Amino acid sequence: MTRPQASGGTAPVDERHPPIKPRRVSFDWSRTPLHWVPGDPVATHIINSFHIVLPEGEKWFIQCVKDARPHIRDERLLEEIKGFIGQEMVHARSHQGVLDQILGRAGIDVSKITDAAGRGNAERPSQMAALKERNPRAWRRRLRFELAAVASIEHYTAVLGQWIMDNDRLDKAGVDPTMLDLLRWHGAEEVEHRSVVFDVYKAMGGRYPTRVAAWVVSLFFLYWALIGGSLYLLKQDPTIKRRVTPLRVYRSYRRSVRLGHVPGIFRLLLGEAPVYLRPDHHPSKVCSTPRALDYLTHSPAAKAAGYDPY
């Protein structure tokens, strides 16, 4: 299949192995309101639930890939790992800024979730080192399972990244431009590096049954993060005076989906199953790197960071 070309470029983009480079972006949240989707706190907090889990989640992704890196022999994949780690480090820092400056400013405390995730990340290196010394085969099995779980999540973040880049209804709804740029810049880089963890998993000897099992675990994690995280935030939101009940939230959520403010969660999670669970699946077959590069040439944050695609 002929791939589209990047905007302004003369050479076709290699969807399987695009160049992956970190962009040292920064964001000013001083003017971003708590409900940055105007009049839609439910949509705002559904997406804010990602801000809660991503800072520590990205650090876990990095740990997994770093554990595998000494066992990778493919020089091109090693270079892609370097770019992936650099991008994920910036992602973690950028989403932490939302927690500190937007949610923190409103008095919303997410430490109950983030502290637990932080402890898990802090304890994991010593646990993995002890397991590797005690039982190298068990260490390899655990690492492969974690890589498969990360690859599953990376599939969904790439699909969400494509969705948010293509969704002009967010612009029409008056979504805060700084937040929209963060989400689209992040989504574009997720599309850009979507194959890396999957390729690392395969290079570590990962097989299809483990990929399926890890996908199931990832599905439950994503469901908890989106549903549980949004309810957690809505109950702490100081501007919401009515009692937060699951039925009220569900009705508001359905309205948000109809307006295009958020994707349908169940359709997203289960609708992607036939794609990701194909035995011959590869991430390069979904999403569009040229579309991602096109957005990155226009992203205010990427341009301010000196990004030049050429």
C-alpha cells in the first residue's frame, strides 16, 4: 500500500520506522480554567483521569523498555528506544504540570492515586533485580508480560491520539487551546512511536498468548482509570454542587460523546479488540504518521521548542 507523504515533504514516511525525536515542550497553565471543556465537567474530568495516571504510567513504560534494552541487538530498534524514552520523559513531566497547576489550584488532591503508583515504580527496580538473580526465566516472563501490557496501552494511546488530532468538534466547543495543544502534541508523538514497545516485546521473544492475556489486564486497567478516575475527580470538584451519582454522570457522559467531546469508552476499549488481537497485527498498520507530523509542524508548543521536521 502506498503511504501518504508528510506535509511539505518529498519522501514517503516509513510508517514502521519513522524517526522518533523528543521535543522539549512546555505549557503555561496560568489561564487554563478547571473546566477546560466549556460547560462540560464530565468530559473534562474523563480526560483529566489520564493526567492522573500518565506521569507515573510513563515512568513505568520507560522502566520496562530500559530493562529490555540490554537484550536488544537490532541497532535501529535501539535508536527508536532512545527516542521513545526521551518522548515519554517529556510526556510525564507535561502531565504532571496539569496535576500541579490546574487540579492543584482548584484544591483537587490526587495523591491517593499518584503516591501509590509512585511507590510501585520506586520499588519495582529492586524487585526485578532480586527476581532476575533468583530466577532469570521468571524475570524474563514477567518482563515480557509487562511489555505486552504496555504495548496494549500504547495501541489505545495511539488510537486516542489520532482521534484527538482529527476531532475538530473540540475546537468548535471552545476547548482551552493550551490543553488542546498538549493533548494533540502528545497524541501525535504516541502515533509516531506506536510500534516501539510492540517491537521490543517481539524482540524479547513475546508470543501471541501472552499478548492476549496482557491485553485483558490492560483493558481492566484502562476501564478503571477512565471510569474510576473521572468519578474520583468529579466528587472532589469544588464547583459541582449537586450530588455526584453514577446515573447523573452516565447521562452527562452520553451527552459528551454525542457532542464529540470524548470518545465512547466502551466502543473504544472493545471496538479495538478485533484490530489489536489479530495474530498478524502490527502497530504500523493503524493510525497515520504523516498526520502526526503535520500536526507537529503547527503545534504551538512544538514550534516554541524549536521543532523543525526538515
